[in-house]
Amino acid sequence: MKNELIDVIIIGAGISGIGAACHLRRKCPNKSFLIFEGRNKIGGTWDLFKYPGIRSDSDMYTFAYKFSPWTHKNTISDGKTILKYLNDTSLKFSLENHIKYNHWIDEINWNSSKNEWTVLGFDKQKNKKIEYSCKFLMSCTGYYDYDSGYTPDFKGLENFQGQFIHPQKWTNDIDYLNKDVIVIGSGATAITLIPSLSEKAKHVTMLQRSPTYLMNLPKKVKFTNFLFRFTPSKFAHFISRWKYIIRQIYFYGISKKRPREVKKFIKNEIKNSLSKGFDIEKHFNPKYNPWDERVCVVVDNDLYESINQGKCNVVTENINSFNKNGILLESGKQLKADLIISATGLRLKFMGGIKIKIDNKTIDTSKLVSYKGMMLQDIPNATIVFGYTNASWTLKIDLVCEYFCRILNHMEKNELKSFVPKINDENLEIEPSIGLNSGYVKRAQKILPKQGKKYPWKLNQNYIKDMFSLKFKKIEDGYIYFKN
């Protein structure tokens, strides 16, 4: 049985979905909306991941919503505090009665004659199919598969007699006290896990196939805390936020323009943090340039301190196979372990794997091009709320949601029923939508939409450019078409 027509359906109640709902509350208070969440709690990533040390790898002044400033003293925050922030924000904007938990959406279908979406899925709690109709859709599903992370096909894994786990499946009953632990990987998850594990484990080995760029950030910043103590909070937040926005843009830009100098700077920073004799060239000297893959964040030198104190060592080699006692490397060296953690990345999943149909015809989204990094060509009345890959995720979320609210208000004022972005340049050159060479991105290229090589089909990955584009440029730009 169909429900009444809703103005906006938001799919996902993580940081993107909660932000989208708050923006609708603020900018489009007369619009009805529902949030469908496949799990039984809000929070997305921050509720799903339970591994030790889970934290932000962006500063919280840009990772928090623009409309709900970060008030804690820590610039880098632990996962529990971020989850509380999301719950507090949901409570502040009275979102709870708008959230449908355990509602898993697997198909959306646009009806051109009615100018509305039909949203189909399953209520996992009541064990029944669901069907809703809405005028507009906001996809806030994140970018990865919530069911499982990526684990390579390790030879001989079945022979290992200890415990093996991917961090995405971590549970609080996993025992690593006084255990020999191997963490496979060198990305953000591994860098976060290792210092926390080192506090209780007998010894931790960071086993990496190749190094990653690491930058140290302080958990607390004296200047920022000084601002919040002696100046009005709005001013302090404004200054702190823009300090980090400009720093992010500058660092990314200079990494692309002068990679050799940035690489040298990063290596010197690491060298100054580690004891003499540590082989920087082998273990922390990536073969690629900064920001060809993501730069990972070390907090208060915690990883380096674990290494300096002998609680952790770094091994840069390829795995030959697993055996009953641990891992055999290609060099013939044996690594003993009681617990092995495969911090080997995520599986990307576009729009949560939802099937998209237009008038009952299935659309292959990998053939489509992204418009302003927030919509897809030929897909009406929908936005994909997706954050930055080179800066705080939420910076882009705020801009996308504000722009979508601008469109809704523009359509209401002019009595318009639908919009759709269309490519009117037959010679538009296209390229992958995410400009990173990371393994998880390469594995997903076949399912991800593309981007163009020029505006508005090109993702800026630059907050200031996007701010002017999405906040101040006129909506009817010759690429997005409206119908009444």
C-alpha cells in the first residue's frame, strides 16, 4: 500500500543524512520529509565502526556542520564524541519522528508523467516490503559497503589458528591484551588503530606492502582554545573554521604544484619525530606524490611514540602466505601473531547499491556524468550528498544541501515541478570522478559515475570555488532544465 506523497525523502541517517534534514528544517521549513535508515541507529560510520582509537582524521571545526559549531576543546575528536554530536544535533532539530529505522531501500523509480519518485524497499523490523512516493530525493548513503570491507584473497588464511578480523567487523569482545598483533595496511584505519592497540597489546607489527604519506596534527590547538576562551564563540568558530579551510586548500594545491618539496617536508617531519636509526626511506617514503592518494593523519605523534617506545615496529614487505602461527613474508621471514587485523580498505558502493529507474527503465549510473559534484545527468529531482576526498567531508555536505534548498525554494516560487541536469556539449571530455589512485578507488571505477573536464561537470575539490559556485551563481545556468 502506498503512503501519502512526501516532499523530500532522505536515504541514510549518517552525517550526510542528518545534515540534509537539518538544512531542510532551516531553509525549507514548509517541506515534509522522511529519513530512511537501514540500520537501527543514526550515525552511519560513527555508529558502525567500533575498533580501538576510532577518530576523525579532519579537524572538527570543518568536519562539524557550519550551522552547529564544534564546542569541544579537541581539534581531532574520538568517534564516541562525534556520535554524541550527531545525536545532539538530531535532537536539537527534532528529527527523531522523521526517521524510519530498519528501512532498507533497494530501488527508486521516477515517473515522468507524475513528476515523482517511487521508493521501494524492505522494513527489516516488520519483515515486509515498503513503498513510498516523493517529489525529491536526497541520497545520503555514503560511499562504501556497510556489510563488509575489502580483504584480499590471502593464501593460506584458513590455516591461521589465531583470530583474524577486518576493522569494519570489530566487536568489543575482541581480546588483544598482552597479545602479539599484526595490522595489515598503512592507511587511515591502520594509523588510527596501531597507537591504541599498542597501549595494551604485547607488541604490534604494522605490516605494509608500501608506505603512505603521514602528517602529524595536534589533538588540541592552543591558539584555537585561546580564541574560544577570550573571544565570542561565533567569532572563534569563524576564525578556526577558515584557518583550517585555507590550510587544507593550500596544502592540497602546493602538493600538486610542488610535490618534491612537499614530499621532502613530510619526510623531515617524520624524521624529527622518530628515533635515530629508523629507516625512513624504506618505511615512510611513498613511491607516489602527495595527494595522488590520501594523506593520513597522525595525532600528537602517537604512532611515532609507539615505534620509539618499542611497542610497535614497521615491516614493509609482501605477504607470501598465512600459516598456523601468523604470516610468512616473501623474504622468508615469519611474523608471529595471536590476532591479525586486515586494515586493507573499504569496498566502495555507489548510493548503497540502490537500483535507479526512470519510467521503469534501469539506469547504468557508471555511464553518467556528475553535475557540480552533487547530481547526475538525466536524473530528475535528485541530489547525491557526497563530501570531499581531499578535505573535511562535511564542508561539501553543507554546500550541497544549501544549494539543493535553493533549488527547492526556486521551484516553489516559480511553480516548477521538476529539474534535470543535461549535457549539451557532445565533445565534453570525461574522466574518473575521484582523482585518487588509492586501491579502493581503482577497484570501484566500473561502478562510479564519471566527471567532465570542465565546469559544471568537473568536481572542484575546492571549498572556496564551490562556495561561490553553489551559493552565489544563478541556478538556471543553461545546464539544468526545469519543467512546470
